[in-house]
Amino acid sequence: MNSDPPREPAGDTSWPAVGYETRDWVPTAARGIRAAREGHARVRYEASVPPTIASLNPSLVPEVAAEAEEAAAELARFDAELGSRVAGFAPVLLRSEAASSSQIENLTASARAIFSAELGAKGSRNAELIAANTRSLHAALDLAAQITPASIAAMHRVLMESQPRHAPGEYRTEQVWIGTRGDSPVRAEFVPPHHEHVASLVEDLAGFSTRWDVPSLVSVAIAHAQFETIHPYTDGNGRTGRALAQSMLRYRGVTRNVAIPVSAGLLADVDGYHAALTAYRDGDPNDIVRAFAAAAFRAVANSRELVSDIDDIRASWNDRLTARRDSNAWRLLDVFVSRPVLDSATAAEELGIAQPNAYPPLKALVDAGIVRSKAEHKLGPFWRSEEILHAIDAFAERAGRRQRG
């Protein structure tokens, strides 16, 4: 007998807690000597059995429900403010979301390293992983017209494409667990459901995620918490789950133009975020909804400061550039706002000109002290705006300041 029947949590709650079932632990050889020894002893462990939620109606305390409505409205207002300026700020905000979401998983890199990694620069593994997260977020927004198991898998596939051992886009076929012990789920802090349940649980999650009768940010927060509880993949679940949140915000029409970096708001209180996920598993969705609402307000405030900083930098460039008004150098200024690290091929593509013709406007910006040029190993020169990169790093620093309780 491989497992005992699932046990439902005791008590009557408006939102069900996870249940549990007892499973035999069958370790793989890669788990080590202690795991193998436990396997021979037929050790058993408790795996969670998340409830299905597609037809459930969350009942929140009035204060939390009101906070979620106000936060969703604040996200929509900020998105509308940037409507006509989306080309300049959407790329920067998207990368800020990618970096913040990655930082929650302790993956950090400077803005310079991240933008350089997108152009193929090597040397920072973290920057390469964050660049992959940016691509995953692009996929999340591109696929936001529908939230399905296939679209979620596509986000994960893009995120993990450089890590084939984690089967990008494929559900896990082994037990995973959360906690400090790495060789066994026995006594782990939390054990997600057995892999045989994953496909049906993700299908159920997609059903909940596409409902329109649940308030938007409530839906986003609960769907995210349910996704993290399911833990469908061997790695990349947190980043994929936060990409899903961005996809849902776009699906529900809260954001139409930009990906507002809500993860930057979560980053200010990572312990609270993790505690809220635990409370959700215990049957209380209020804390995770409150965490997302607070994160949304923090993200908008921080993003407004970033936009203001970049506006000031961009205005100063007008006074420093002395090229003719019909020069491509003027057009290139706005390119550096959204992409503060460029190579000549990317600059030419953005301007719609031949690559050799990109060098004169790039030189004009160097001569004006607006950008700097540095040769990258085997890749030729990169041009970068230190001022824009500094503004993005300042955003990340503000986001990473821990909330004081």
C-alpha cells in the first residue's frame, strides 16, 4: 500500500486548509546515503493534499477586502498614468519585476549585469537567471489572454530553458519539499502534494484563475498561494508563480500597459510573505491577500519614484547633447531610457538603420558624457547609461529595505 487515504483538516472553515496523506518515501540514488538508509527502512512521510478551489468563494474580513480593492485601483491608476509613455518605461519596470522576484529567491545582480546578460555577456550566473526571468515575464504577458495549464507551463519553460535537469515546462515526477533538510521529506517544513495530484490541481487552479466573480487582486493573491502550495515543478516555482500573478493582473485588466513590479513590494517583507503562504495552507487566505495589497501600494510608490528619477535624467540629456536636431543621436536617447545597455546591433535595430550607421550617434552620446563605452570579452563594445542603471539599482535598494515591525 503506497498511501493512506487523505485526511481532511479538522474543523469547519470558510476556506479549507490543506489535508494530508501518508506516503512511503522512496528516495532516488541522488539523495545520498542517509536517504537510501531511510528508504530501506520504509520510512513514511506526510504529503499535503490541497483542496480544489475552482468553485470556492473566498470570504475575507471586510478590512482586507477593502484593502485589496483600493490596491487594485491604485495599480490601475498608475498603469493608466504611463499609458502614452509605455514604450519608455515598460521594459524597465518589467526588468525590475524580474529582478525583485528573483531577489525573493536570493538571486541578486546589478542592473548593469542584468542588461548586459540580455545581450549575451557572461560572468554573472545570477544575472543570466534574472534575464531568463525577464523572458518568462514577457511570455506571461504575451499569454495573458488566457490562463491555462499550457500557458503556465510556457512561463516555466522559458524561465528554466537553460536548466534541462529541471524539465522546463514539465510537471515534476518526484516528491519535493520545503525546508532545510535536503535528503528527505520526513520532518520537512512543508511537503507539497504527491506528483500524481499535480496535473489535476493545476487544471483546477486555472479554473479559479479565470473567474470574474472574484475581485481581481483577491483572485491573484489566492491563485498565487495555491500555485505555491501545489509546487508543480522541481524548481522555479516561486518565480513562475509571481509571473502568473502578472499574467492574471493583465488578464483581469488591472494592468494594460506595463508590468508593475509587485514583487518589489513583496520583497520589503519576505518573512511576512512566507508566513502568509503558511497561513493560506492552514485555511486563512486573509494574510496573503493583505500581503499582495500592501505590496501593490509599495510597488506603485517605488515605481513612481523611479519614473521621476528617469524623467529628470532624460531632461538633463537634452541640455547636454549638442548634435544636430535631425541626428539619430536624439532618437537614441529614448532607447537608452528603456534599454540602458546597448551594443551596436541592438542600437541599429531600435533605430531601424544599418549597423555601421549606429556608430556616429553612439559616439555623439559618448562625447556628450551621456553614455560610456566598454569592450566586453568576445562581444565587442557595449554602451551604457550609468545614470539610468543607477536609478534602477536605487529602485532595487528601496525595494529590498526590510519593513520594520
